[in-house]
Amino acid sequence: MPWRPSFFSPASDSDPAAGPPEIRGVRRSFVTARGVRFHVTEAGPADGRPVLALHGWPQHHYAYRHLLAEPPDGLRIIAPDLPGYGWSGPAPHRWAKEDVASDVLALLDELGLDRVLLVGHDWGGYIAHLLVLRAPERFDALLALNIAHPWQTPRVFLPHAWRFLVYQPPVATFGRYLHQRTRFLEQLIFPGAVRHRAEFGPEVVRAYADRFRDPVCARTATETYRTFLLREVPRSAGRGERRRATVPIRTLFGVEDAAIHPSLAAEETARADDYRLELVEKCGHFIAEERPDLVRARLVELAAATGPD
């Protein structure tokens, strides 16, 4: 029988209070910064070069399980759950993205990290762009994974706006119900966004979906999109992003992404001193899990190119 549970009811054995999924060799801790109790998962040498890896929706640190299970030589992979996601505590704000960027900077301070390499996927990639624009002195470089850059124009964005309207308004309006009481993630989001289904068998999908049945996570997902649509989109439509990135940015983009079109990450529209886009064929939105080998290789290359003199 194929794995096809009813859309309108959670699995009887789902447990939103369960602990994080196992990843061999990792270290886990809780670090409080700016009022958020961050759950932080690390791997690699404690004195290695730090790499901060930020996930998106509808995921948590497990999105980087391949890097965490086999960290590249000399790199310390640090994958926090963003505020209100995974096993991190809720944010004391409505998930405005600049506020989350402030939370992440405070986390770096608490970890005693002055400067890191940065990796970001989906919302984690959006927040990563805000971080390098606000505090370039804290970041050696950014590896962005399947995320639009912040320098959008109506001419480029509007032809692809329908992609966001398919799922963002429902999440912003009914997100708590959808995450807690339906199979929204299992039957609509992951199957529609994943090219290589083998990477997203039932056990992987449930590692994400079950956690969003927790009321804190369900509320955070709702606020992520509600704040974006009601506050951040209108504000950006009025003035747009004018800051210029001085930190090197390398973007990997699976071209079969059903949610974000590659043109929204184009080199020619990026306001950046050093921005390069690499399109990845036969790959969808979840590139860190669909092509972990490529993500690892590009991270190692970026670390070598931006290492200490």
C-alpha cells in the first residue's frame, strides 16, 4: 500500500513532543539569545572554522543532516533551529525577518563567534541576505540555496507572483489549522516541491510534519507568512532593497523549484559586488537534501576561497 494518509487528520502515532531526529555524531545545546531559547545542533571540530547554516519553512535543522553527519574537514557546522521552529523557543515578536536577523546576530554573540561562513536555504536564505547586508563584518561569504535575492523589481517579480499565491495566503490565514490538523505538508507541500522523492520518504517528511503539529511551531509558520504578506511585502513594494552586498554570495538553485523561479535569483538584478548564480538541473527546491554532494562541494570551495590570509 502506498504511503497516503488522510488529508484531514494527523497520523495516530504522530508525536509533536518527540525529540529531534537522530543524526550521528552531533552535539546539541540550548542557547538563550535576545529572549529566544535556541536549539543548536553542531558537528565538526569545536575549534574548526564556523559555518552557520539556516533552514527555512517547513523545516528545521534536519535539513542539514548530511552536512552535520559528515562535516567537511576543518569546518564546524552550526545549525540552529530558527525562533519558534524545530525545538527552539518562540520569538518575542511576530517573525518580522529583520527581527529574526537580530536574533541570529545575538546568537552569534552568545556563541562567541565574531565571523562565520553563512549558508541559508529558503527563509534561512532570505534572512542570510539581510544579515550580510546589515553586518558584513560578521560574515566571510554566503552560500544561498534556492532563495530569491532581495533586490526584486516588479517587472521581474510579477510574472511569478502566482507561485507565492498558491500557498502563502492559506498559510498566513489558516496556518495553525493546516499544520496541526491536516496533511497539508505531507500531501501538498513536499510532494509538489521535491524532484527526487527518494530523499523524502515517509520518515523524512514526518520528521518535519510532526514537529509542526506543536502549537508553537504551527503559530510561528503562520506568523512567518502573515507578517511577510501584511507588512514586509507592502513595505518593500514602496521602496525596495537599496543596500548593496559587499560579502561574496554564491547561489545554488535547483531549476525545478515549484515555489521560486530561478529568475528571482538572477545575477543581473543583484546589487552585489560579488554574486554568482549556479543553476542545477534535475533538482527541486530542497537542494541541500536533493544534492547534498554539490552543496558540500560548493561550501568547501567557498571556504577555501574566503579563508584567512
